[in-house]
Amino acid sequence: MEAKPVASGTGEAASKPAGKKPYVIAHISDIHAGSQYFVPNLMDRAVIELNELKPNVVVVTGDLTNEGFKQEYLLAKTYLDKLQCEKMLVVPGNHDARNVGYVHFEEMFGPRQSFFHRDGISIVGVDSSEPDLDYGTIGRHRYQWLREQFETPADFRVFLLHHPLLPVPGTGRERNMVYDAGDTLEVLQQCKVNLVLSGHKHVPHAWRLENLFAVNAGTVCTLRLRGKVRPCYNVIEIGEDVVTIWRKYPFHDADRIIKFSLSTFAFEKSRGDAEGEAR
Ligand SMILES: [Fe+2]
Ligand SMILES: [Fe+2]
């Protein structure tokens, strides 16, 4: 039976008060427009599914392009422009910073850092890329800005960046990490951030670290895949107490990555995610 992300207050979200819908964030990543492995049909389908889902917010965690070229940005933008949502936040990835691609990013998507504070939800995104390098960095100069952003009163705080802050199983040799991941994680813990969303590894996964959950998205529409992982995007349903995160395969079913409580931080991870698929 198909297990679908729910945006209607049914199924997994049933613990919330009757009639109150979960707040839904759709998380897509690693479009890689222009890559030989980019599959237009998958991106078309993801757009249709997301417009049916009607998320409150869409977040895109980088690698919109493959080489940072203007025509690749234009192609990625044609898809993202079709998404209907209250707000979209986009941060660049290491591929977008190739060939001085960040100038096109700024022209088409605006600042490389972004924030959103509404309805008790705070989402803050930064550019973790460095020109022509594959590793990630946040940098000491941005910690204070992050602290100021997360000072806004909120019930749920989300941080976006392209590179994962924690290693992702099933991705081979550990490389291209965030150079200051430890310091960044400490800042996020101090800021009471609930959820970190990233991409880059093309493998969906979730970790809990103290009271912080770090959730990675796969590649939404490419065959740049590791092991048996399939193209997918994530759907985050934020209820009164329970947060449920799904990975959804365009054209296919969805399965739950993790479910956690905001009051106790107890969590339940589902079997059959990237660890198993990568073997
Ligand atoms: Fe990527
Ligand atoms: Fe990347």
C-alpha cells in the first residue's frame, strides 16, 4: 500500500488537534540541471506532486546546476518557478559555485543567505559553498548573524545548507565535509535549532544529535545516485508535537524517514533507508 505524506491531518499526523493541519515544508535538493544524469521527467513530476501537496514552504538545498553555468541556472529556474507555495528558500551548492556561478545565483534567486520567520516557524539558510571547491564552510564571521536570526521567537527552527553537518552512511569515503561543522553544530544547539536540512550526498538520511535532528535529502531528479538509492525529495510535516519526515519518490510511493517528538525528542527511524540500500 502506498504510504503518502499527509497534509490533511490524517494518518501519522492524527495526534494533533482535530482540524489543525500540519505545517508542511517540502525539501528538494540536487537538481543538477545540465548534467547528463538530469532527468527532466522526474523534475516535471516532482513539480506536479508538490503543487498537489501544497506545502507551506519549499526549500531547495543547492546543486541546482551541474557546473554553475547561466543556462543551467535558467533551466533550474524554469522548474522552480512552477512551484506554488507561500515561500521558497534556495541556497547554493558546491556545483553552483563553479565557474563563478554564484553571480547567476544572486541574479536569479537573490541573496545566497535567506531567512523566513512566520507562523512560529523560523527557517534560516546559508551558502556553505566556496568557489570551485567541493568542501563546505560556514565561517566564524557568520555565527553572530545566525544567532541573531534565531533570536526571533519561534516554535520550530530550521537551518538550511547544502553540505551535511554530520556524516551520511552509505556514501563511501567521507569527504567534502563542512570544515567548521563542530562549531556550527554548537551554535545551532545554542540557538535551539530543531532541524538541519541539507543535500549534497544524494542520499536521504536522518540523525539525532542531542536535541537537534539533521536530515538529508536525496537528489530529486538525477541518476547521480549511490548504491540502490532512488531519486527522491523530502516532506516535513510539523504538528503540534510530532514532526514526521517522509522521502517521496517521484511517480512512486513514499516512506517515512523519521518521526520525532518536539517535547521529549524521542524518535523513531524507519528501516530500509539509505543504510540498507547502499549495501
Ligand atoms: Fe549534488
Ligand atoms: Fe553538492
